[in-house]
Amino acid sequence: MHRNAARRRPAHPIRPARPVRPARPAAGRSRLVAGCIAVAAVLGLSACGTASGALQPTTAAATPGSASPQQQPTGTAASTTAPATGSDGATGSGPAAAKPGTSGTPSASGTPSASGTSGTSGASGTPSAPAQPAATARTTSPAATPATGTPAPPPARPGTATKVIGSTASGGRTVALTFDDGPGPATGQILDLLAQYHVKATFCEIGQNAAANPALVKRVVAEGHRLCDHSVHHPQPFEKLSHDKAVYEIGAAHDMIVKAGGPGTEVSWFRAPGGGFDADNEHIAAGLGMSSLGWSVDPRDWARPGVPAIVSTVQQQLKPGGVILMHDGGGDRSQTVAALKQLLPWLVAQGYTFDLPAA
């Protein structure tokens, strides 16, 4: 029995059960949950901040004082500021129809018109659609606006100079008298002298002087004399003017003289101030139906060298068919009037007849 009892004894001793780990305290679990929530919150705020930043330009564009994309002009401003070929300041860069303040003329600084506010001036950086401004600018350009009173002069064509006239229409023993810079205080006296000798002369008038003395222009026309365009303001050197400035000086003067002379008034010649002819201004004049008029005798009476000097210069320089340059405006012309009193009888005594310049 002892042996059986020994056989039933287990080979290994029975191990005691492992002790059960105590449950973690509630405070530790709370910290773990709080940490997870904090991480999730940080990630969520970062994502929200990115989305908010992406929307920021839209918010800024809608702030007061800035134009939203819907408020940006798409063509109106371009039509009011489209530069004309040639904006020329305060006297203008073209015929009377193109003077500052009329359609198609840019403002003095080239900035948008007063109708454009700070919200629509282009500061927002949003470009307008390219098709609209181009179409509007074409409708307001000077080329689309017809000039009033004067045919549109031709564009600049360098190298196409016309002939500058320096002889009479008939040639032979003839002479043409021309008077520049009027009408002025001496014009009436000169007209009286010419009437005594039955002489027809040519008066090259300053546009603004003609506009200020329409009665004298009408008298010149009524007594059978001829008119010549001598520019609006007598700028010199005339040949250095831009094409647009020359167009204005020649075209506007033509209109002023015609208006002062009344219906039917013709202006047959253009004389460049100081003789400053070039291919451009000669071509402009030709486009308005005027020949370019020079001279062959210049006594420089405008400088008031004295009556004897004026008379002797004419007598020495004159050849048959010559054109004499004198002045009835632009200052004191008492020496010119006195010299003319001597020259008219001398010319008759020399066998000269009085003619007009060639056309």
C-alpha cells in the first residue's frame, strides 16, 4: 500500500495561482483620455486654420474701400482714357474739333476721368476683359470723330515736300506784295495806301488775330485782297513742331480766318512762321487746299531797321516776278507804313505791275 500511495503522488508540486493585477486607478485612465482629446483638438485646429487661410483673400476683397471682382470696371474707364494719337496739352493736338475737352482727347495727365473712384481705379489689380476696352476705345478715338469745319488733314508723310512759292503768278515784270502777322493796328493804313495805287496784295494772318479783328478780315476780302494762313500762334521754329501740333496750328488758323472773313472766304496759301517749312507741314497745308508761300525779298521790316534801310533793301533785292515780305502786325509797324509810301510810287516808276503769288 505504501508503494501505491507513492505512485499516486504527483510528479511536480502544484504551483500556486498567480495573483490578479489590481485595476488601474480611474485617474490614470482619465489622463489618457484627456491626452487623446488634446491631440485630436490640435490636429483639428490646424486643419481649420488652413481652411480659414485659404478663404482669407475673399474676406479681404470684401472689406470696405476695396473693389470686389464684381465692381471692377470692364470697359468704361478704358473708353474715357484711351489716348488719342497725339494728345497735345492745353492748345490741343489737332483741328479745332480735337482741342482739349472734346471727345477722343486724353486728359492732361492721362489719368482716368473723375467718374472713376478709388475703388475702380485699377488699384485692386484685377485686369478687365481685353475684348471690351479695345472695342470701346475704337469708338472714342479721334479717327472716329469727324472734324467740323475743316477737312481732315493727311497724316505725316516725310519726304513729300511740295514746292514753296517765291514768285508771282504771271511772271515778267510783276511784283507781289505780302503782309504778315496781322491783322493789326497798321492794317487799315496799309489798306488805304494799296487802294490809292489800285494794288491787290496778300495778307498772311495769324489765326488768333483774325478771330480778334473780324472787321479787318472782312475789309481785306471786300477790297479784293487775298488771304494766307500764318498759323494760330506763330510758334518758332515751326519745322520742329510735332505732326499733331502742326496740324492744329495750320488747320485751326485756317478755320479762324474763314470764320472771321465770313461766308465764301478763301484761304489760298500757307506761310510757315519764320519760313519754317518742311515736308510735313507743307503736306498738311496741301491737304487743306493751300499752297506753301515763301518770298524772294525780305527787308526785315519787323526789326524796325529804319525807313531808309527797308526801302533800299527792297530796291536792291527785287527782281521781276519777285514776292516782297513785309508786316502789318506783330508790333509797331509805323516804319513799314512809311516805307510803303515810298516804295509804291517807285515800283510804278520802275514799270512793275502788281500781281498775286503763284498758286
